[in-house]
Amino acid sequence: MKKTIPEYIIDGSITVDSVEAFRGILKEFPGRPELLKMYADLLADRKRTYAAGQHYDQAAALFLNAGRLFPAWVCKLLQWQLHQPSRDQVLEFHQALGSTPHNGAPVDHFIMNLTPAERMAVFSKFDRIRAPAKKNILAAGERRDCLYLVVCGVLQEASCEMLPQKPRFQHEASRILWEADCFGDAYPFSEQLPTQSYVHATTRVELVAISRQHLICACSRFPGVERGLTHLWRFRFGKTKESTPQEVRKEKLYRIRTSMNVLSAAGG
């Protein structure tokens, strides 16, 4: 089936750098939270913070209405980064996030089952990574003690057997990573081995990366965080009887530190 213009923009095949041109696209294709978020990113990059905050808010509402909790949460945190919310606004969104049905994605399940205080502790510090298609995110044997959460896009992860000289890939163990999937070797905390996975972007992707050390700090304050991480780890490695996210979401290709660092893999 031929892709539509919004799909080409979302997967990175078409890049729109003009605010005016993007505004016209939103008028032609309304109601697409992915486009609204991308437009908000563009506005934020241009220091048009008020308009960016409005569009992050709109995108968050649409994502939430569709049961796509993780991108909704990221949009809301990006909005709060630009404009400090009131206590009532924060509590209202946390209540909505905790009561919205979702489609079974691992990260959606993880954040939904955290308390508001636990969510804020986990996402009070993270790096945001945006990368184009075909960009390598992790190389086999590379040491990155982070938990990577997929905000949008599609990646492929190939497991490999670590040999003394070089890694040997087990292509039969490869898997596709979608929105609200995760990867990385930050957890369990007792394991500090070089990554045994090779991950590259199939489409344009956005990731949230949370360091092992930050997660340890969050767990020391809130024991419920580690229970959530344990479930997330089991989900990733198929150690639960729940359906895999690929089975639940196979038809859906696309679906916060309050201060953050932005890493643009596109720029090297």
C-alpha cells in the first residue's frame, strides 16, 4: 500500500524545516499527534516556546486518547519543560495517565504502574536522542549503561555472541523495536557487561535514554521503581506469559528529566 505524505514525514523520508510549510501540512492532515509533536519540536528549536507548548499539549491529549501512553507522557514533559505547570495540572495528567487503557506495550505498562512520585523520579533526568533512518544506535560490545525507551519510529536489534576477538551475530535472535519498546543494559544493576546487542534505526527514531546511575538513585528512593524495572526486563526477554508487544501491535508501525540534554545522532 502506498504511503501517505504524513507517513513519509513521520518516518523521516520527507523533512520539513519550514514552520510555515509544516503549519500548512497540519491544516491538510489534522488530528495526527505525531505531526503535532514534530511541529512542536520545530517550534521549540526556533525558541517559539509558547506555541511549542500548546502543540505538545494537543499532541499529548491525542496520544492519550489513542491509548499511546509513553509518547503522551513525553509530550507532556516537554511541555512542562517549557512552561512550569501548576500542581493541579500535574495531578490531573498523572490521574489521566494512570487510568487510560493501553495496548500492552512494555513501556506503557511500566509508566502506568508507577505512582506519580515514582514517574517523576524516573524521568527527572534523561537524554533525548533523535536519529535518522539507518543510523547505528548501539554497536555490539559498546558500553552504554542506559535504559533506552522508544518514543517513536522503528529499530532493529540483533543479539550477538561475544567472542574474544569479535562479536558473532545471531540473526535468528533479532527483533523489531517499536514505539514504547525498550533496550539497553542498565538493568539488572548487578550486571555490568558490554552490550550484546546491535541496534540500528530502520526509520527516523526518537529515544529517551536514562542512565543506570539515575535509575539506581530512583530505586533507592522508591522501591516500586525497581519492581517496575523487573517487570520491564522480564517483558523484554520473554519471561512473562503476557503477549509480546509485536503480537499486540503488529498492525501499528508508528504509533522526562524536567531538565534534559538533547543528543542529535543525526549530527554525529
